[in-house]
Amino acid sequence: MELICKICGTSEGHIELFKAPISRSLAAHFSPLRHITLKVCRHCGVVGIHPTPDLEKLASYYKMLERDDLSDEEIVASERRRKDYNLELINFLEHYLAQSPTSICDYGCGYGTLANELSKRWSATAFGIEYSERAILFASQHYQLNVVSAEPNEIPGNYDLIVCRAVLEHLPDPLSTLIALRDRVSEFGNLLIVVPNLWSFNLGLFSGERLQSIFKLVHLWYFSSVTLQQLVERAGLRVVGQREADGWSRQGELWMVVERVESSEMNHPTSVDTRLVVRELRRKTFYGRVRSIIETRTKNLLGDRLVSKARNVRKRVLRLLSDSSHEQA
Ligand SMILES: [Zn+2]
């Protein structure tokens, strides 16, 4: 029996892209899960990991990944690396805001640096939601931010701006969270969504072996601008502006500013040609596999010390490959 898609709500089924074993340490934690499969929904084209891992095990896995031992200095140093990124994100956001926000809520605020910079830009009060105890402590002591741990439907008050950065891709049910956040946006307010961009992944990320490393990042969904727009529209929101941007790490991102739609104005979500999505993913994967074979072979042949000398040669080969893949597209 086909499962209902958590993004579009249909049961038209999924197209399987890859099945891959998870690493031994992950298998020990998520037992009896041994394999994960990357699937595309036939109706909306969203890419996701199936089956969704057990929620309690997922929560304890996040606890395990938490870095309680980081000193304030270490956090400050790591947050400094995102300075330019935060500035660019805020400038993008400002361009699309209907009004200067007076109240801001950062859902999943981490150490609170972005929330702090947003509040300084508009002299607004900032509020944060975060699960990591270390992050809550840092944000409240270092930035004097009001940060609590809460479920999306427990967020108190309404906000002119809600930020949901690097959150949705981690959630088993991103739609219900987005609906809850929508209800906390004030009448002329906006929501900023940031997720990794499906199309920005290095070629080869979707080849079987690397699914393990994807799963380590606990990203359960991979959105393109079209599938994210679908999700947004299903949540009773409308896109005001978007950009395919560089992320703060090497991963490219989608930045999307949205606003509330009154239920009378809601229309049918944008449709997707799933066949195109699948074809493009398979094409990327094929060239990705070739690429990763070349990378491994180069390393084996030359050894680590000589790899840097071979880098230029490899770059040329890869460029040739990617040129020919574009020609075929
Ligand atoms: Zn779907």
C-alpha cells in the first residue's frame, strides 16, 4: 500500500531513486533500521528519505550530537564565520519585507547570532525557540535574548517576522510546523524560510555510498524551489521573494520570504512535472558516480601527497564531464 505524502497529502506513490545501507554506528542507534531509501513523490516531486526514522531515536540522536563542551570563545569564533552570510541574508530579507518588523521570532535560533543581528537592524524585540540547552544558555547570556524550548504550536504571541532557518528539512512533518508558524505571523508580517537547495548538491551526493553521509546530517527532505513553494502554499502562505543562494557552509540554499494568505484567497498549489525531477536527479547521479570514481582512483593511484599536484588535472577532467553533462541536458 502506498503511503500518503507528508508534503502534498496525496497517495499517488513514490519513485525510488536509491536504497543504501546506513553506517554501523547509525544502524546500532536506529535499530532495526538498516537501509534508507531516497524517494521522489509522484505527485509533488519532493525528495525524501524513507522510512522516516523513529522519532524518539531521532531525538536522542540529536542529543548525542549536541556539543555541551564548547566554551563561549569557541562559539563566538564559529559564529563569526557566518557574519557575511548573516548580513547577506538580512539584506535579502529587507528587500521583500512589507514593513519594518517590531517583533521577531527565530524558530530554531541556535546560538542566537542571526536573531541578535535581526533585532539590531530594526531595533525590534527578538525571541528565540531552541532545543539545545547549551545554545539557549549562550544566546541568553551572550546576547541577552529571550530563548525558550517550545513546540511550534506553543509559541506565545504574534510576530512581524518569523525566521525558520535550517529547520524544515529536519522535521518528519514540516507542513504541520509551517502551519503552526503561519498562525503566529502578524497580519502584515512575513516568514523567512531557509532550506538546503536540492539542485545545489555536489554531483554524486545522491549516489548510494553517500546516502550515509546525508543521513548523518539528518536531513529528511530535499526541497527545490518548486517543492518548497508547494509546501508553503499548502500551509496557507504565498511566496513574496526567493533566491537560490550560497549557504554559510559549502551547501547551497533556498531563501524564501512568504506572507499569509487568507483562506478565501487560497488557490491550488503549483503543479510539478515529476518526470522532469526524476530525470534530472538520475542524470546528476550518473555523472556524480563517474566523478566519485575518478576522485577515488586519483587518490589510490597517486597517494595523498601527490593528490594536490594532480588537482589541476582532475579539475580539468571534471570540467569536461560537467560540460558534456550540460550538453546532454
Ligand atoms: Zn507529494
